[in-house]
Amino acid sequence: MSDLHELTALETAAAIRRGDVSVVDVVEAALSRAERLGPGLGAFAVLTPERALDAARALDRAGVDGAGPLAGVPTAIKDLAATAGVPTRRGSVIYDGYVPDRDDDVVGLLRAAGTISIGKTAVPEFGLPCYTEPAGAPPAVTPWDRTRSAGGSSGGAAAAVAARVLPVAHGTDGGGSIRIPASSCGLVGLKTTRGRVPAGPAGGDPAGLSVHGPLARTVADAAALLDAMAAPSPGEPFVPAPPPAEGYLAAAGRAPGRRRIALAVDPPIDATEIDPVCRGAAEETGALLADLGHDVEPVALRLPDAGVDAFLTLWKVLSLADPVDAADEPRLQPLTRYLRARGREYDGMAAMAALHTVQVVTRAMVAERAGYDAVLTPTVALPPRPVGWFTAGGDPADDFARQIAFTPWTAIANLTGEPAISLPLSWSDGLPIGVSLRGRRGEEALLLALGAQLEAARPWAGRRPPEM
């Protein structure tokens, strides 16, 4: 089959189960496409063909009878997640040559589900910015226009999935890092409830901002990948409501019922302008939801200034989480050095005060929207940005300010711990424009059901980037 890359993840697994193709066939096809397209997209930090093919041969020998719905499907791991025996660079020259001796839990879960990782996807340094332009490597770009950024920090993963190198990929999201690339690359991207996917044995952040989640071309594929990732793990500090007994894939196939949706298109923070195409995308989606029988009500969504300040404080303090020798600090990228320098300005009392403020603000925001099943917003405030747009001028403070203006909504879900999904429902001048639904904690199943309903009403999976 010469068009294996056109299949969704679930279609790929079904073809393997029928015996139409072998696992080796699909992994070889993904590797060939990764080698051909990956460098121009800035999609991969490293490819692991020998490991991938060894795993594929082993699965072919064992067979996939009784295996999960994604058995044999090629994927890749974001290069922030430790993978035993595989270089894990974290987007930084500081980690050149670093090879972990154990997996993060999510890596083992994806392997146990029968997916085959072909390598690590590119990330910006330590996953800090919302674009992916690591030092010494090409920028991750959206396949829809290679002069524009794929977003970040899961930019490499999104570029690979959008270009049909992979049907699905693993991502992480600490301030929008799954949803921003999903919007820029025309994908489904799900930020999970805090604690939904285990962050161990050493991962995670003490504020619980960052979570693991799926990137996919369809809602069903995203649901299936979440089923593979979402497993209870002893000792996890955040424990959400249990997943649906039948799994997320089955839940995504159920009608969501009539729901009450809040539509918020005005900026939630000061000094942010919303591009009309982004505002219009959310408004059009609100109209579509109303046509589908839901109650859609315009609301004014505001992130209190204290919440903004607390998030920014935590982001700067958490930028210090990666240990760096003093002699190596000058080798870091300008934005990383800027954030770490600002982070050192806060003492322990200030960091604890920020954590406390986040809890206070979160309680108020969640209570305020308690009557709504989901909040609909643009995913980001602007269409995909040109490569270098954030760093133009060379001032990291301006870089950081541009990031805040570009993505004023996404961090809200990271503060509250709620799930949020970005859906590629709109397009402008050939570029994807994402819209986002933020749900209640533990209710990924409802977001997936709403997403599947919207996908059925306005399908997007048939869209293909140029020259792909």
C-alpha cells in the first residue's frame, strides 16, 4: 500500500489486524517519510529506525490478536519526555549527549499499548516558549506554509502529524503547548485534566501546570491515544475523576446531548488584540454548536490580573527546573536566560504566594463558569506566525510579551487543571485557525464527544497541506 500515510491511526491498526499490511510495512513507511520530510519541517530531534524496526518485527511475530486498538501504529515521543536508551536533548545544547536510563511513565504506557515510536519530536529549549526554534536545529514549521511556525512547545510533534509522517503523536502542555501547535498545524490537540496521565517517575512540575496529551488528525484518533496514556499510577499527586468505564474512544462516539456552552471571544487579559479571523472562527463555531442543538451564550471571560501575575511568576521560577552549571548558562538561548534570571528574583515566599494566588483565582474562575458545560474561545489570538516573529529585534522581554499576546487563553486551563481541546474548524488564506473548548475537570469525554459532533458536521480530515 503506497498511501499508508493517508490512513488514520485507527485505520492503520485495522489494516494490520486484517493482515493487509505488516507492522514493519507501516513503520518503514513512516520512517521513509520522516527522513524525507522531517528535516524541512523541523519535526524530529532524533530518529530511532533500528529500535522502531526491531519493535515492529517483534510485534509482527507476536501478532496483534487481542492487542489494543492502536497496536502497530507508528508514533513519536516529545523530546521533553525521558526515553531509556534514546538521546533526550530537551531542545538545548546543554543536554547534548544525554541518554536517560529509564522511561517516563507515559513512554512505557504508549509502548504497552503497542504503538511504535520512531524517534523524538523537536521542542524549544526546555519547552519554555510557544514556538519551536531550538539552537542548532531547524525551526518546526507548519506544513500549511513552511515560512510560518508550527507553534510550541509540541511543534515538532504537530508538524509530523500534520504532514502525515505520523498519524498521532505524544505532546505536553504547560501553558498551551499542545493546543497552540494544534491550531497552527490544523490538528486536534487535547490538554488533559491535571493528573489524568501519570507524570512519573521524575516528571511533572509542583504547580501541576504541565500535562501529557495527544495530537491527532481526528477526534477518534486523539481519544484512542488518550486511552493508551490514561492509566492510574500509585503516588501521583493529582488524582482526577476516573476515566469513563468504556474508554475515551467509545465515549467520543456517543452523542453529547444538549449542552450549555459559554462563548468568550474578547481577550481575557489587557494589551491583547484579537485578529478578526480568530474571533470569527470561534463565533462561527458557536453558531454551528447552536445549529446542533446546544445553548450557546456569549460571556465576558476575564483572567484576573493577580492570576496573570501568578502564572508568569511560576513560569519564570519553573524555568529553573532544569539544572544548569553556571559556566553553561551563557550557552542557553536568550529567552531561557531571561526567564531564568527573572526566576531567580523570586524567593521561596514569593513562589509560595504565587501558588496560593493560583488556587484562589482557580476556585473563583471555576465557580464562575460552573453553570456551563464548556467554554468556547479562539485557541490563539493570531494566525500562525512567521518563523522568527517572536524573536525579531533580539529582546527576550519583547519575545515573552509577544508570546503572551499571541496566546492569551490557553494558560487558563493550565491554571485551573481543566481539560481543553483545540479543533481545526476554520481556515483563512490557506492557514488553519483553531478554536478551543475548555471543560470541567475530569470531563475529557464530553470535550471529545463535542469535538466528534463538530467534526461530523464540518469534516476537516480530508484537508491536505500543499506538496505533502
